Amino acid sequence: MSESIWIHYARPRPRWYLLTPAEQQEKQARWQALSHQATLAGARFMGRYHIRGQHDFETVEVWNFPDAEAAFQYWSGLTDAAYNQWFAFANNIGLAVEKLLDDHPGT
């Protein structure tokens, strides 16, 4: 079982829509390659969901990673690939409750 979960909220920045479809696809292919590498390293993509209602973001992705370091490495790769220049985002990460209880008996 993966020990950490990463929740990623995102919405395109206005300048994303100024790119041609080919330019958007080129960037998305680079980010998808990073996602593929993460899954080969043990990450599990749980899904991408559209957010309805009043919220600052358009989508949310949920991932399981073997540990927090693996999630950080994935995010670092996305940052290096300029993802954060094209999308506004918020990230949350946490450890499985069972892991926390194992590390802190009596809580």
C-alpha cells in the first residue's frame, strides 16, 4: 500500500488559452511523460475530477505515492517542465492514518 496521498487542484491560467492546440498538446505530452515515469516508480493515479460549484480550481487529481519524497520528485519534475507557468494550483499531501498511528502509538 502506498503511504502518501497527493491531492492536486488546478485551473488553467488565462495565457494557456493563447496557445495553439498543438502547443498545448506538446506541453501536455511532456507532463504526461512525467506521470508515466511516476507510475513506473510506484505511484498510482487515482483519477482526475472536474470540480463543480464555487471553488478556485477547475480540476482535482488524486495520486498515491510510495512516500512523500516520491510525490515531491514528481512535482519538481512538473515544475521543471513549466507546468506552474500555465496552471494555477494548490497541492495537499498526507500520510496514511495507519502509518501515523504506527509511528505514534497511543494517539
